[in-house]
Amino acid sequence: YGFIGQITAMPAANSKTTFAVSYGSSYLKQSNTEHDAAADFRTENSLVSGGVYYQATKSLKVVGEVNYAWTKDNVSTTATNKSVTPAAGLMLFF
């Protein structure tokens, strides 16, 4: 199971720029059919994303985002995985 939420804002009513922030998590649990049922493994994967979106033309949107992702589990000997990933691109609408 999991969730995601997103908020977007424009600086002015007719602005071509949109700002967005998203947050989501998913929770995974070991199934009863997996080999080591005694381990009761669980993990949580989460992501926070911030972005700026510019509508250059009617058909072209320029995108810039930064994502921070991490995972944690219930095994004390494993480290939490973390990453920061920038992204840029174009969205074409036709």
C-alpha cells in the first residue's frame, strides 16, 4: 500500500510557469510464500519531488525537477539508501 500527494501553484493567473511539490511512499511486506517467513521483512520507499514547468508554446512544456528518494527497512544491519536526482526535459503535446 502507499500514497502520493501533490501541490501545484502558479505565480499569477495567466502565468506560463507552474511550481509543483510531490511526496509519496510505498510500504512493502514480505509475503507468506517467501522462503524466510521468520524474517518478517518490511520496507518503505519514499520520494519528495520539486519541479518548475514552463509552457513555452501551446505544444511545448519545459520541465526541471529535483527528486530526493530514500528507502528504509526493519533490518538493523542495512543502511538507508538515499539519492538526489535532477531531471530536465521537454513535454510535447499534439
